[in-house]
Amino acid sequence: MPVRHYVTARIIDGRALGAIIEKGLTNEAEAIEKRGRAPHLVVVIVGDDAASHVYVRNKQRACERIGIKSTRHDLPSTSNPSDLIDLVDNLNKDEGVDGILVQSPLPDGFDEISITEMIDPEKDVDGFHPVNLGRIVTGKVDGLLPCTPSAVIRMLESTGERLAGKKALVVGRSRIVGMPSALLLAQKGVDATVTISHSQSQDLRRLCLDSDIIVAAVGRPGMIKSDWVKKDAIVIDVGINRVEVDGASRLVGDVEKEASERASWVTPVPGGVGPMTIAMLMRNTIKAASDRI
Ligand code: GUN
């Protein structure tokens, strides 16, 4: 009988890596509390987007595990943008608050960019304020970095593979993931050669096949086909897409699962970038608190 050998990629386990990071942060949170008070994260959610409520709950659970105080403000989708502006204004002024996170997406009628810009950059634990994003461009990467892009870099580094000089393709150019991931990949110390692709890019298949690293961040289930993945590439799948399979609801990434038969390393969905993003948010909260307490 013929024997078929399947060589599958190694898994970059976001839950395990995140748990190690959280353990270190727990000690830091304890040390901060001894200096005065526990670090304090405030999460604001507007409306009733189901996925956002799950994400926010997971962020609050992580705070509990680590010893970070968390407060949540729920505003109805019918609230006025000025209610959110007033709330952020008060949180900026509140000496007892270290981190402010306004969960995205906001309902229609809210201007996400201007809300992001009004958060005190020192409390901007999402790392989305132009001051914090701009610092990356200047090569300053010890500040409040955006959480998912830092998770991407940490996961790549955890493989122990040499990243310098590798061709990295970022699929998607969002302000939250794609664009800042590209900036971090190109930083000194990571030193990847970066291409950003987007909806207008031609021949995405060829771009993927040319890449040693693929960071998929488009939010479209299975958009990156398994046979677009170069042999031994590293695949970081940022997509978390809910799909119906045989009547059951499942989470899948932006990259077809079979890519693991060609890649050297892959991130699972769920259990990959998601938990690591939360660990990076916790790290930012500790960083913001330790600068203040
Ligand atoms: N919505 C999806 N991801 C994020 C995130 O990282 N931060 C915020 N604030 N909202 C999100």
C-alpha cells in the first residue's frame, strides 16, 4: 500500500504565547499596585455589535486574570456622538484611569478617527492615535504600539526563524492592522522587505507565491488560497470570520486551512492572533500605568 507523507506546518500557538506574556504582566501589575493602585483600563462600547461584545468581554477577563482593574461603559447605539466625546474627555482628565479603549466599529454617525484623535496619546492603549502611529515611522517602537500588529511581530519572532531580508506581504491596508503591521515589519531589527497589497492590487496569487511571510488581514474567509502559499512560507492569519458550515457556526481565517500543508509555520484561527492581540493590549495597559504610578 502506498504511504503518503504529509508534512504540515508548525503551529504558532497564540493562546500559549499569550499565557506566558500574561504571567509576566501579572507580576508587573502586582508591583504597580504596591506603588499605589492597580492599573486601570476603561473600555467603551457603543451599540450592540455582537462580535464587539465578545471581544470586550475577553479583554475584561484578561484584566481579571492579570490584576488590572477594568471598567466598562456601555452607550446605546442611539446615543449622541457628543455623549461619547464628553465621556472620553472625562476619562482623559481622570487621574485614576491609565488606559482608554473605544471599541470599533462605532455605529453610523460616529466619526471613529476624530474619537481616536481625542484620546490622550499616553492613555491610548490601542495605539491608534496619530502620535503613537507616527512614532513608529520615526523608529520609536518602545511606546504604545497597536495591539494586533505587535502580536503579528511577536508571533513571527517566536518561530526563531531569521526574518531579516525576508519578503513579507501584508494583505490589507487598514489603519488598525495592515498599515501598522507593514511599518513594524520594515523596522530596524525586524528588517523584512515589505509589500502592502489591497483591493486594487493585481495578481494577488503571484504576490503571495513570491512571499516568505504572508500577513493576511482582509476579513474575508479563505480569500488566500492554499496553493498561493509558497513552500515553507510563514503564514500569519489575522482574519476572524464567522461562517456557517453544515448548519454550525464556525470561526475561520482569511487563509484556507490547507495552506498548512505548504507553509513552515501557521497561526490557527481561533487561538492564534486573537489571544495574542489581547496580551498586547494588556501589555500596553501595564506600560501606560507604569508611566503614571
Ligand atoms: N475592533 C476590532 N479590533 C479592535 C481593536 O484592536 N481595538 C478596538 N478599539 N476595536 C477593535
